[in-house]
Amino acid sequence: MALTKIEASNIASGAVASSGFHNVQFITTSTNPVTLTSGTTLIVIEVQGAGGCAGGSTAAGYFGGGGGAGAYALQQLTVVDTDTWNVTIGAGGVDGATRNGGDTLFAQASGSSLGSTITAGGGVGASDPGAPPHGDGGAGGTVTNVNTGNKISLAGGNGSWGGGPKNGVDSRWGWGGKVASAAASPGGDATGYGAAGGEPNAYPQDGGDGGDGLVVIWEYK
């Protein structure tokens, strides 16, 4: 079978394929509205909820558990390039403040391809223990997505109790915070998006913060 020759003139001129992948958007802050690149007819969306914080340590042997990771949703949608979308990015949980990770939402604002809102729930933050020996971990976030078609819905991982592994739970787009390596240090914050914080190594210290949410839009024509 003969192979198709790639024209050197097309490569030199920077010619763009007439169909297929042509843009990606990484959205890390709430944005209303998000617009698509001209020519887009199909998108693949990734929606990542925020991670919960780890619990702190209030006394010797009083360690909080790990926070839950944010949920993750993936959806393929047929669209037109004039469609617009509203994105809400959940904030990571913080020990001593809002412990739970926030929900991340992807919702169509206008256009001809209206669908239902996709929500990737934030992970539950672990509480500081009020009695020995250790506190429970937070539950992972869950997905709400009633759109039909090609999709994946993954709940976030649950955090371990304070006597178990002390690193935060990983997510699709992030790594859980590491347990503090030095004495009297707070837990490590999550790295990336949607993961949970790590636990402290002594007392009194706060648990690590969870990672914020994220939306990624892969555009095709």
C-alpha cells in the first residue's frame, strides 16, 4: 500500500488541518462567560472539584485525618462556536476556615446546544480532633451530570483517618500534600488541582490546604 506524501510546502507555510483538535483552554478562576474558538464543533470538557483540607493536630496523639479529593467529570459535547459557558472554580479547603473543597461547575450560558450543568463536587475537609486518638478523614466529592453521551464520572478518593497514611489524596490533576517532614510543622498543601492536604507532624499545627478546582476544554473542529 502506498503511503500518502506530506507536502513540504504545507509544512513550511504553517498550514492548519481543516479538522481535528485545534485549541485547549485551562480555566483556573471563575469565568463568565467562556467563549469557544471560531470553528469549534465538538468539545471535551474536564471538570475537577477542589480538595478538602487535612485535619490539624491539637495535642500529642490528637491528629486529624486527611481531606477528601475533589470529584472529576469528563464529557464530550457537540457544539457551535457561538455557544458560551459559565465556569465556577471551587476553592481548596483550608484548616481553620472553610474546610471543604468547593464545587466546580460548568454550565452553558447561551447558544443552541444547551445542556445541563456539570458539577464536580469538592472533597470534604477533615476536622481537627476533639478527643484522642485520631480524627476521621473527609469524604471525596461526587459528580452531578445528567447529560447524555460519552462521559466519565469519578468520585474523589476519601481521606484516611489520622492514624493511617498522612499524605493527602491525589486527584486527576494534582498530588496530595505530603505529611510534614519536620517536627512542629503544619501539613503540606496539595500540589496542582483537586487534591487534598497533608497532615502535620506535631502539635499544635494546622493540616495542609486542599488544591483548587479546574476546568479544561479541549476544542475540535
